[in-house]
Amino acid sequence: MISVCIATYNGETYICEQLDSILSQISGDDEIIISDDSSTDRTVEIIESYDDSRIKLYRGQKYQSPIFNFENALRLAVGDYIFLSDQDDIWAVNKVTKMIQALQTADMVVCDCTFIDNEKKIIVPSYFAIVNSSPGLVRNLRKNTYFGCCMAFRKNILKKALPFPKDIPMHDIWLGFVSDLFYKSVFLDERLTFYRKHDTNASIASDIKSNISIMNKIKFRYNTIKHIFSLLLR
């Protein structure tokens, strides 16, 4: 069984395209878990209009954070395989098949993606080509290449990853570190996600040229190493 976890907030503009691209390639036994962080637009109304039993909407959350909104969705997921999904992207038609196939020999799979703009014009053909994506704890401490909208993993990873520490920079970065520490990550050199780049993206992984200050980068690495040691001592 597959669980697709989506954290929504004011995503009315693109949520239909994303849901359509997911629903067309999952079975009747699979689920889409949507945790909505108290959207003030028509996001919830649009999702409810689908009237699809595979969509399980948890509305009225008050996290004010994509990290902990995603954590809520992950806690509710019951599938053996978990996919992370943004509210505004588009999945390639063979994404689920390709990712599940790769998960037969790995615990986490990260696919490549193409950046598109609001009009679906290509901005960056390959994210992997820009950031030289690959697994490895030290490599990703230096420069993170785990990207949530491109990730799928076996549910057993959540035994170590949850609960999320309160001061992690992003949920996908933490999940990637957990996989590097205890499991097997594979980076799949296929562009299976169309990542929509716009002014309201919540992800920091998409910022190829980072604007994060040196002090914040040091703080991020210190906190991450601290939490890694805590995991090892569990």
C-alpha cells in the first residue's frame, strides 16, 4: 500500500493539477493523506470536491510550519511505501512505478526533477545536474541534496525519524540524514517530478543559490550533528 503525504496551505491555484497527476497512478487501496494548515483560500473546498475515498483530508491544523504539518501527515500514513508531495507540483506519469521498483532494493529513493514556472515552462531541466545530488551523510551536511517532493521511502524509516526535532531546517533534510545513518538511500537519475518554482515555495532545497547566512549555516550543522548523536544513542 502507498501513502502519499501532502502538507497544504493556501494551495488553491495548483492543487488540482497535482492531485490529478497522483490519482491517475495509484490504486484503489492506496491513500493520499492531506494535512491542511488552516488554509484561508479554497484549498479545502477544492480537495473535498473530489469526493474520492483515497483522499483523506485533515483540516484545521495550526502548525504554521510545513515541517510539522508534514510530520502530522506522516503520523497518519498507514502505507508500506510513503511518498512526499508538494501541493503545487506535477508528477510524471510513471513516477510511482519507477519509485516503487527502486524501493525493492533500497529504503529511500530520491528522483531527479525538472523546475518549471507558473506557466509550466522549463526553468531548470535537471536538479541533479545543478547540485550533483547523491547520498552520504557528510556530503549532505556540506550541501543538502535531499529534496522532499522527489522522495519516497519505506515506512520503517519513520521509526527513527519521528518525532521531528524542533529545530531542524526542513523535514526532507532530516529524513535524508536518518536514511543515510541507518538505511540505504538511492538517487534515481530520472526526472519524475515537475517542481513548480514560484514566489511562495516553502522549500529551501530549491534555492540553488542559498541566501542563508554563515551563522545560520553553522547553527544548522551544529543542531543536525547534535540530533544525529541523539539518534545514535537511542
